[in-house]
Amino acid sequence: MGTPEFAATILRHVAEWGGCELVAVYTQPDRPCGRGQVCRFSEVKTLALELDIPVYQPLNFRNEEDVETLRSLRPDVLLVAAYGLILPQKVLDIPTSGAINVHASLLPKYRGAAPIQRAIMNGDPVTGVTIMQMERGLDTGPILMQRAMAIGIADTAGTMHDQLSVLGGRLLVEALELLPKNGLHAKPQDDALSTHAAKLEKTEGIVDWNQPAKVVHARIRGVHPWPGAFFVMHRAGQKDLRIAVEPGEIGPQPESGAEPLPAPGTVMGLVDDRLAIATADRVYYLSMLRPANKKAMSASAFFCGYLNGCDDATCSGEGLC
């Protein structure tokens, strides 16, 4: 049971393992997307059809007929990863060996929809994958296996997503190999240590230059590639400009006795083909920028095309320059 690319990667690992029979795949219903509102298959459905596995797409399990269909498959275990539905107890009770979930955090930390992004945005040095036994609560079930993974200074939500999905697939296969040998030992989560990873909102992409550079860098990486980081530039006598940015680099700690930085958000010019912007404590360097309705461009191209001769380009804490 899964829907997006993360779940499809895990499905492929289980299918390639070959140590079980995949009797069915459950995924979210096809939904219109894009400007043309064209219905597209989920990544899990696309892979399941490629693997010739029957696909079921109930809206939810409130319809008793959907519950009975699942029961008729007589599953030993449900494998769940980023399905997008909270399974009711009557569904969790169907498999004889329970339901196992793959979650992209070291539970009980970051229960919820956006564990990868929240870990990066909060500046965590480590995250990981948890294989857990499912129960009615949101990611509250006992832990069966865990594996940690470091978060590098240049890692983004996108790069960590890909690495964690592979790790999740491998770890799930390990768990399935131990399952018939009674080799899995459930460990209850400590609810006192739990944190919630709420779904991301588009507004969380706004860059706050009043924060320290490490916080700015973590936020930009955590929202890349979605919803993406941006700020709005105000240039005297010109139209405001919304600018999307990719993760950049943190400048060195200012030397003792050096001139203080200008106000946070001040565009300090071009340094080694990077746009230098002041934060609360250091300079932050951007190499790629994308003005609204334009293609992404280098910092040099942006500076020449949009800031040439502009002496007062600065950014406030609300992302306004």
C-alpha cells in the first residue's frame, strides 16, 4: 500500500527480492493534476502495472465492500509506505502477521507527513528509516527495526528522499526475511519524545534573511525541490520581483575586528560569480536564481540583468528586498 515515488522505490525492492508473493497493490485513486487537470497514475500504480500486479484504488475503507475485497485476498502482511490514508482497525486486523509501515524518520521523532523535510529544516545532522508495526495512531506503533543516515550540509529534501527510499526498501526486505523466523522484536515508542512533522505549506518557502546563515541554508534545503525557496525583491522605482532560489553556500565566520555586516537581506554584490546576501551573522552565497516567469539563471546573469546599477537592493525578514 503506497502512492508516491518513495513508495514505488520500496515496492521495487520487495518485488526484486522475490521472497514473498505480492498478491495486490493498493494506491490512492487517480486524481486530476496540472493545468490540464489530466488524470495521472501514481508512481506505485505505474510500477504495479509494469510488474503485472493487480491494483486496487479505494477512496477510503469506509465502504465495507472494499474491506471485504481486501479480506478475500487473505494477506499474511500489509506493507505500507506513504499510502496517504490512515487505515482503520478493521483493515489492520485482516493480515495474519499484521501491518508493517516504512517511515522516513527515527521514530518517535517526526511522526507525520513531512519527516524528511522537517529534519533538514530543523538542522538535524542525522535522520533515518523506521520499520514499525502499525496501529490506529499516526506513526505511533511499536518499532521493529531502525537504521540511521547522516544528513550532509549540501543534502536537500530531494536528495535525502532518494537515499531514504532506497534504505527503506532494503530495511523492509531485512524485516520480511526475519518475520517468519520470529526474529522481529517490537519495541514501544516513547511518546514523551515524539515530535510532529506537519505537511509543508507553500508559504514555508519564504526566506527570512534575519535568521543566521545556517538556519537560512537549512530552510532552503528543506523546501527543495517543493515548495521551493523564494524571496521578493523591491528595487527603487521598479516593480517588485519574486525570485526562486536553489540552495547556496554559507560564508565564513567574520574575522574579529572586521566591519559589521550590513542589515540582513542586503545584496552585497557578486563574489566569485555568486550573489552575496547578508544574513543575521554571515554572508550567504547564491549561485542560481529564477525570477518569476523566467528560466533559472546564474548569479552573474541575474546581477547583470536585474541589479546592474541598483544600489539599494535589500531583503527584509519577510523576504522583501
